[in-house]
Amino acid sequence: MSMVRVMSVQVGWTPDKEDNLRRAIDLIERGIRQYGQADLICLPEFFYESPTYKNRDTVGEPLEGSFCQTFSRCAREHGVNIVTGTFPQRKEGRLYNTCLAIDRQGNLVGTYDKVHLFDVPDRKESDYLTAGRDFGIFQFDCCKVGVAICYEVRFCEYLRTLALKDIDLLAIPAMFYRPRQDQWDLLVRGAALNHQLYVAAANQYNKYCFGRSQIIDPCGLPLAQASDKEDVIFSYIDKSYQSEIRRELAVYENRVPQVYDLK
């Protein structure tokens, strides 16, 4: 399968987590009605439930909770692969920023816990979240997907490592805050251009987050972009075109990794 039908869902967090799930499913179903069958759907970071230092003891659910069950049922009913975006997973007394990969039959393909936590002078995610220690790469029937969650799009070493593992698409579930719209555009399009990858970036949209969910080609050009509201976007991606771009520019063949010291 060279052509893959991809959707990105732009939905925002509210205090009502069950309504957040309902709106996400409604957008998926609207997208299928509008664009037809999809092969892969991507959603944002923490649109379901948003952990903070203050609420760290009351949020979160186990892997087999409502979040996973809802998207498993949705994937099975609509015959679509889903990169679920993230939820706060409570595991062995700790919270993780966890993304799920679910196949068309509703089976859990795998999980990815965000590795690069947003630790800056005025806020430290590590005060209430535990970092993962592995790559986010999932093999679906239609394509191989790498996942970089929000802040992780700034880590070129991580993105290049995913690209070197021959992914067909980089999924970026995000909760990017206002007023960093211009940074977001540069980062997600730069990820596509620099690493010669298709990118499906799904950002939240609400009073805190600006949306601008996008599907981008390996030359950094947007194929689809969401409007300023909760929305769903669609595009085909062509895996053979990504391979062609890589052959033409030969970036990967001309790397000299023995020169690089990234420690």
C-alpha cells in the first residue's frame, strides 16, 4: 500500500473528560462522513484529561480504562488505525504521558510514554509525570508510524532517530499553547523538511491552545491545515513519494555519523 489516507483531529480539553471523549469520537465520525474511509487517525496530547502538579493525585487511569476502551471500540467499528493522542496513565503509583496505537480490529498495538518532559524554569512536568525510556514506533497494516509528543518536536536527535528507523509518518500529538503559533508552524514543517518525512500534527484547540493541526509532506509543505475551531483534516500520503524525495536529495546516504558528537 503506497497511498495512505490520514486524518488529524483537532479537539480541545475541557474539565468534562467524558464530553472530551464524546467530541473526539464525533469529530472522527464527521471526518469519515466528509472524507470517506481513513487508514490512520491521529489525535492531540492530553485532550481527554490534563494533569498538573495540583491535581496529580486525582487524575489518571490505568491502561485498560475508559480512554483505551473508547478508542478500541471506535477503531473496530470504523475499521481504522488510531494514534490516540495522550492521556495520563496511572501505573504503579506514577503518572505517565501515554500515547496508544490501536489497529483496525481494536487491538492495542503498543504504547509510548513521553520521554522528553517539559521542564522549564517556571514549570516542571517531572514534578508530576514520569518520563518514558523507549521510542514511540508502531507498525500498522498501512504504514510505520513514529510518535513525538508536543515538546519532543524540538529534539532533532530524537526525530532523526525515528526517521532512521524507516518510519513512513511522524505523528505529533500536541498541546501547544498560545502565543507560539509561528514557532509551531516552523517546528512541524521543519520536522517534515529536515527529516524528509510526512507529518501528521494534531494540536488542541481551546482558549489555551491555538490549533493549527496540519498534515505536511516530506518537503515541508502543508497538505491540509485545520481552521480556528475544533476540526478534522484529511490528506493522502504517498510512501513512494517520500522514498523518491530521499533518493533525490541523498541526505541519509551522505550523513557522516562518525563525525557527530551528540552527547
